[in-house]
Amino acid sequence: MATDDILTRPLGAKPTAGQRLQALRRFRPTVPMVLGGVVAGLALGLSILVATGDPEGGEPSAVVAITLREPAVAPVAQAAPKREASRSPSSNADEVESASGVTVFRPPGTAAPGDAVVIQVPSAAPVKLNAAPDSRLVERGRHGNLPRIGDGRLRPLDVYARPEGSGSGPRVAILVSGLGIGQAATASAITRLPAAISLAFAPYAGDLERTVVRAREAGHEALLQAPMEPFDYPDSDPGPQTLLTTARPPENLDRLSWVMSRFQGFVGIVNYMGAKLTGDAAALEPVLREIGARGLGFVDDGTSPRSLATTLAAKAKVPVVRAEIVLDALPRPEAIDRELARLEAQARKNGFAFGSASAMPMSIDRIARWAVEAEARGIRLVPVSAALRSPGTTRVTSAKP
């Protein structure tokens, strides 16, 4: 007999009364079974609750105790153990000063207690040079403004100099010359070299005044190179307005006047070539007198062993300093490094040493690298004016072979 359900009944036809009665009879036997299952489930749940006392009916659970604690306090650092008795506070200070390049100070006549040292770290603030030109130190000449001594014997050498700064230890002055012509080398020297290194500028660059302003703003002391006659002149020609041994003194002084009018703010004059002129007393002395009368110093770059500048300094009444070592006389990296080491040794021996170099990229690179390491070893870089302004002396250093 076919089962009459929704699948066998014609679509949309309503079940007859007999069909509804047959469906009800088929459902009745299942009702007791459903009710029995529900009752059995409730009985099972109640029995578990009575047996275990767990209202969750045996579901997995865990009990965690939460304890509130005070924030942890950082442990107090223990005092460092004392050093060996054989190491005195002064030796400790010397080690610190030598290793780091800083200066150790103690009150006069006292010693540091225990192993304590007081270290004064130099200020990182850049040194600011006095503005140039200073109206008190300028006069009008035939070729332009010239430096002069102001009221009260105020010298451009003193006003435009970079302050030496405080501190102790061996001092080294370095002059890099030949700047202002090659833009790349000039920019490299201004930005890469420590500000305490002095820079000398040739008088021929077109934008010389602005370049010198930029160098002085960076903290570099400025000097001016004067072209002077070499032995093989004119095969080797320093340039226009060269001071010559064959020229009369007024002519040389007029040429020097042109050179000194090129920019303002320099502390002294440096020879540009000039082995023949600096070796001729009759030609050199009037030039030195004029430089001294204008409150400037003269710097001999040390390239000529025949120079008489230091010999004539006292007679010409002009401060003169001569480079002891020409750092790049042999233009090779290892040779420059060797001369820098010799300059440092000379400073440790005598307390002060002065070296010169040209503006070759190699020289700038080697000096910049050395300066970082030398300062860490306790060497103190000072400007060239520190030697020119030394009281009671005009002949500060002598050339070394």
C-alpha cells in the first residue's frame, strides 16, 4: 500500500479526513518515547549533580588564585669595589684624560678623595668669531679697504683671531693654504677639517669674500696669501701682483696693498711661493714692516729653508711664526700620515708644534682623519694666531728638516 504523504499527494490537494486520522495514529506511538528520553536526561543530570556537587555537570574547569603584588623596585647599585692601593687618584685621572681626551681638574693643592676624579668636558657649543670687517680696523686705500691698527693699539690679529680656548696638554696648530681657487677643495676644507685648523686663501678667486665669510662662520680662522717671487720666476708664476726682488719697495708695497684689499677678516699674511723673495733681506724687510704696521702677523709656510722671515721679525717689529713640518711635501697618504705623527711627537716633546699643508684633497682627507684620533689622545688643536699672539716673542718656532 503506497504511503500517502506530501510526495505522493497531488500538488496543491488538501488531505482528506481519513488521511489526517492515519497520520495521527502513526505519530502517537512516538510521543511516549520522546517524553521518556527527556525524563531520563533530567534524571541523569540530577544524579551527576548529587554525586559531584558540580553545577556545571562535570564540565572541565580550573581554579586560579590571583594575588596582588607591589611594583618591583629596581635594586640599588652596589658601590664599585675599590681599586688597588697602588693606583693613586692622580694616575687614574691621567689614564682617563689620556684615553678620552678630556681634561681632569682638581682644586690647587688638594688631592681627590679615594678614587674620585672630577672631569670637565669641553663645551660642544661652536666658537663664534668676531664679525668682519670691524669698522674700527678699516681704512680706505687705492685698491680698496685695508686693515689697520685701531685706537688703543687694537690689532686685526687680535680681533679676528679664533679664541684658543681653555685646557691643557700638547698643542698643535695646522695651516691649510691654497684655498679659494678650487671650489671642491675649498668646500671640503671648510666642512671636513676641525674648526681650530686655520685656512689661508689665495687672492685670485672671484667669489673670495663670500667664501671667507663662510669659512669664518664655520669657525675657521682666515689668513691671506701674498704671491712672492720663487727662484724660477717667471717659469713658475704665482700670479698677478707678485712681489719681486727686483721691484722697488714702494712698488712691492702697492702690490701688497692690492692683495690685502681682496677680503676682510684675516689675521695675517702667508707667503704664496716666494723662496727667492723671502731669502732676500732687502726685499723682504719692508714687506714685513708694512704687515706689522697694520696689526697683522706673518706666517712662513716652511717650504723654503732659505727664508729670513724669523731672522728679520724683531727688526721689522712683526709677529712671525714658521711651520716646523710641511705635512704634504711628499704627496702620498702614508707620507702625510708619517709627518702628522712626527708633528704630534714634536708637540708632546715641546708643548707646541706647527705644521702646514696645501689644499690637496689627499691632504685634507689625511689631516681630517688624524685630527679625530689625535684629539682623543689628548692633543689640543689651536689656531695659528695662538702662536702669533704669544706675548714677548716674535720667533715662535724654527724649521725642522
